[in-house]
Amino acid sequence: MYFTKYNGLGNDFVFLDGAAALSVKNPSLLAQNICDRRLGVGADGLVLLLPSARADVRMRIINADGSEAEMCGNASRCVPLHLLRRGMCTKKEISLETLAGIIRTKIIDESCGLVQVDMGRPHLRRAEIPILGAADDQAVGVPVGVGGKTFFGTAVSMGNPHFVIFVDDVEEIPLEKYGPVIETHSLFPRKTNVEFVQVLNKYAIRMRVWERGAGVTRACGTGACAAAVAGVINSKTAEKITVKLDGGDLQIEWPGQQHVLMTGLAQEVFTGEYKDL
């Protein structure tokens, strides 16, 4: 099967479209094999682009461990570029059907791969995220004890769950130690993505991420949005900020605390043929 490799600030994906995407019988197994960085193509996730009756395309995101994600911000920036460059769509504003709902994208500059995504409204009620506790309450300053240490975080859903933890120095946090323990903590019925965030100033934060189902990644679009929302909720940042990730910068806006807008780069890396054994 023929594939295309993309990355959004180093968060990388294997894309399948057309007949190749439709032919996949076991997406979980294929994702585990094709995303393997030694025995496969290597990626944080597999993206299947499928027909949709509700949007321009349906996007399924299968993490490297075989689990399915509701939504992926970095992959969402790659999809419109793929559709436009392959002649599968001629417009620069493209809608995506995801498990988190309809996502709307806009190609700002095709030549450099700059894309904006309307990520919709964040979900802040515990039941919507989900995180244990009173269903209608927000989850701000929630203590989580791991490895003899207690972190205090804010839970936000951007269609998928996030737990944002503000720290003094993000570079000192061993993601491999704390990330998987918090991801699978009993507080989170569907597990969670984990973001450690250092506030640089009112308009910029530094973020590192442990992604649910993928581990440490260089960037997470939904995580950057969740971190920006948490920054506003905790009175730490403005409604428009730069999120500095290991893979580069994202511009995140939450104007009027309505829809979250994410703007950043996406890049096609290479194409190839995968021998699915």
C-alpha cells in the first residue's frame, strides 16, 4: 500500500487515503506495525482518510500503540495540505469529520505549509473530559500523587482529554517517569494526555508533552490548545499566546473564550510503499 509521511512540528504520521485507507481491515494492528520506528515506517500515529457524508473527509487517528484517538491537532493541519496537493480537494478551507466532531481548517500559506485549525470550544466540565468528581465541576488545581511527588493540574478536553500541570522549569521534568503514570491514573476513565507547562510571560509558554498512546512527542496540537485554555482559566496567560514545543512554535488563540484557534506549520516528508505482511 502506498502512503505519505507527514509531520506537524515533529509530531509525525503515516497517511493512507483512497483505496489503501478503505482496504484496512485491522487499523490497530496496522498502526502498531507501520508506526514501529525499527520495523516499520516509523510514526506517532496512523491517519486514515475516508469518505464522509458530513464533511470533506473523515479522519481516523490510530496511535502507535493501536488505540484510537478522538482528535489530533497536528494531523489536522497536515490533512488539508494533503488533499489540496493530491488534487482531492481544490479549496483552501476544508472540513474534517473526527470522533470529536467536525473540525474546520484553513490553509493560510500553502507554499510553506501554514495552516489554521478551528479546534472548537474546549470542554471544562469533569463529565465531559472525563475526570472523576462532581460531573458539572471544573477540574482546576487537582492533585495527583505519583512516585512520591504531588502535581496539581487542570483538566481540559479538546475532544480528547488533557491534564495540564504548571511547573517552574519544564526541562527538569522526566516525562518518561511521570507521563505514563499520570496517563493511566485512576482519575482518568479514558486515560489522559499530560502536558507540563512553564509560563515564560503573559504571551508565551514552554510545553513538553506525554501523549496518550504515543508517549513523548515533539509536539501536540490539542495539548497546546488545552495548555492555552488552562493558562487563561488559571489567570496565567492572555487569550492569544505562543506555545513553544520541542518541535517548534504554535500560535494559539481563545478569543472571547469561545472557539480555540491553532495556527502552525505542517510538512510532507516523503511517500513510499509499505508491504503489509
